[in-house]
Amino acid sequence: MRIFMKTLFVVVSLSILLTSCEKMVEGINENPNNLVQADIEARLLLTGAQLANTIAQAGHNNRIAGLYSGQLIGFQSLYSNIYGYSLSAVESNQTWSRIYVGCIPNVRAIIDMVPDDKLMVGICKVMEAHAIGTAATLFGDVPYSEINNTDIPDPAFDSQVSVFTAANALLDEAITDLNAATSRGLNEDIHFSGDKDKWIAAAYTLKARYLLQMKNYPAAYTAAGNGISSYAGNYSFYPIGDPGIAGDKNLLWDLLNGSREGDLGTGNSYLMQLLDGSSGISRNNTKTDEYARFHYSTIIAAPSADNIGIAAELEPMELVSFEENTLILAECAARTVDFNTGLGHLNDLRAWMNTGGRLNAAFADSTYQYDAYVAADFASGGIENSDGIDDTRALLREIIEERYVSGFGTLMPFNDVRRLRKDDSDLIVPFPLNPGGTQQPERHPYAEIEINSNENIEADPGLYVVTEVNQ
């Protein structure tokens, strides 16, 4: 990992671009090439680190996960090759670099610079846990305990479970710090503007996410009980800037309005078939009308004003959400509490969706319906149990399908199919293999830049090696 022993200022320019020009000319006669840590305010590092983490969470590898979970289709060029499971290590370089160069070194530098600022320290710990947790999610075993140590140029790879465990311990620290903090206006915090309560809730939902991935369902339920409780609390990336100018917009919009025009979209993917009321596998029923969500979720491969939903220019991109938290509560309650509690949480989400939910203003007049389910709907012969399976399994199957749909644009669907494959195959959303495939991927390849620079790795094990939490 010698490549990552870089200056902590690698992304500070991103932060400076988005902050005010206050005191632009102060110190004009100082040597601009003689930059040291003390010359940069901690808050100026924060935005750059958050942007780097956003790209790691919602960028290239996120789209690859969508290709490998029946949600996106690669139509041509690079994404067509990846869609056919031709995925090289170089495709992980961007995400790996954003985590190990753009995010973690910078949030640690902020903590070193302002150790008594509990708000900044807490935010930075949540961000580090988010970044490294995603690394373990995508790649399996990853370097963590020995990173950013100049005495260890080749850090060891820690087990996936130990990284999740360490991330949750860091989240516990973050929650303690944030509870001791005072919220304040913090423009450089592009997610919550310094609102400590929203950061605390996001930390609990992240804890629940990692506990769910480790199949610790009781603990995940407890953590989610303190997690994001409303859409207004979503941990999201909010695009900014003037319309039509790329670089600070929804990442899907940027992609399709740049060099990857025509390469990627939803097409007739399995996700779209589930949402389409006229398809043979539609999830629409007498209590559910997905017309609006079908159109909101549609991604047109070419630049077009018709991308007005999830890939719209200024559409927020969810990183950790109310939907995810509520569905963790629903699944874990159905598994560990009782049927009715799980159903109650699912209906909480449906009640919110029945107000328009995540839909943006372009769909204000569109048709949608999410009536509350009742126990009879999951009994043998009910609208959610036509094949006569156990009632609780039928409820869990619907919850997982809702996670698949609500999780579009995140890693949730890719995570679920890997988590459920061994012991809960009856719950998996049965999307087919892409053309030319023989088995579903279990992980993403290690970055080529890491393979070439860390003596602790000789070669990537490939797409189909099951990671530790899913064995």
C-alpha cells in the first residue's frame, strides 16, 4: 500500500472549491508551495473527505453491484463487458483510492487537528466506519488495522468480520462523541450541516447494516431501533451547482452526460419487470401499485430530459436511509421477535410510501398505492403467499423483495443475495444470470493499484470466492 502513503491534502482542493472565498487575499505574499497541516482548517478537509466517500459509496463499484443484482444492464463498451462478468482489478481502483486516500487519511487528520471538537470527531468516525465497512462489504478481507502507518508500508489484510467488528466499535465511539457534542452550523458538512442528532441516527443504522451482514439479527434490530426514523434524516449526497454543468451532480446523470453515454441503464432489467404492472413477474397486486416507482426508477442510457427520477441531474443519492433502517427492523423483527412486529415495521414503510415516499416533484401526480398488509395476506393462498409456504417465511420474502426495490442505487440488493444464498435461498429475489454467466459473483476484485503495491497480496482471488460473512 505504498501508493497510499500520500499527503493528507490529496482531496483538500475539492473542499476549497465548495467553500467561500472569504479572506482570499490574506497572506498573499506567502509561498503557496510551502503548505503544512497547520495552514489548513480542519473544516476545509471535511468536504473533500465527504465527497471522496460519496464516490466510493455511489460510484463505479456501486453500479457494478447493480449490474450483478439484476437491476442495471450494460449495453455497450465498458459496462457491456462488466455486465458479462468480465471485470478486471483496475475497475476497483477508483473506489479503493477514494476510501484509502480520499476519506480515511483525511478524517483521521481532522481528528488529530481538533481532538476536543466532539462534533467533528464524531462525524469523522462515522465516515471512517462507513468507508471501511463498504470496503469489507465489496472486497471481503481488506487492510485496516495497519493502514496509514509509515512504519508499515505493506499493511496486512484483516478478516472481513474483524473489519465489520472494528467499524462498529468505531461507530460506538462516534455515538459517544456526538452525544457529548453540540450541533452547530457547519456548511462544510454536505450531508447534515452539523446536525449531531442526524449523525447519531446514521451511525446506528450503519451499525445495524453491518450486524445484518454478519447475520446477528437480534443486535441489528436493537441498533436499528435508534437509527434513521424519517426520510428527512437520510444520509444522502445532495447535488449542487448550476444545471447543465457536470462535476457536482447526481453521479448517474454525470456518467450518462459524459463519456459513458449509452453504456448503462435499466432497460428491461429484472428490477423493472418486478415494478412493471404488465410483466409476468410483476409485484403489483390489489394493495400495491408500482406505476410511479417504475418510472422514477427508470434510467435511460442516453442523456435525456426524460431522466427525471433516480438519475435526474439534481436528485439526491441515498447512502444510508430511512427505508434501509425500517426494512432492517422489519426483517429482524420477523426473524427474532414475532410475525406481527415484523409486519408492523413493513407497514410503517408502506404508509410512508403511500404519501409519495421517495418520489420527487416530477411524480407528484403519478399513480401509486401501498395499502397496509394484514396477516391474512401472508397466509397460504393470500396475495403474498400463493405457493402456500410458512406465513413468516412469506412475510420475510416480501420484506427482502421490498429491500431489493427500495435499495436500488445502493449496495443493499447485492449484499442481500450473497447473505441469503446459503441458509435462506427461499427468500432470494430470483433474478437471472446475465448473458454468458455461470454463477453469481460473491465479491469485487481488489484494486490493481493495491495488488501492485502491497506485498501481502499476490493476486486477486476472483469474483466467485465467498467472503467470510457469507460462508
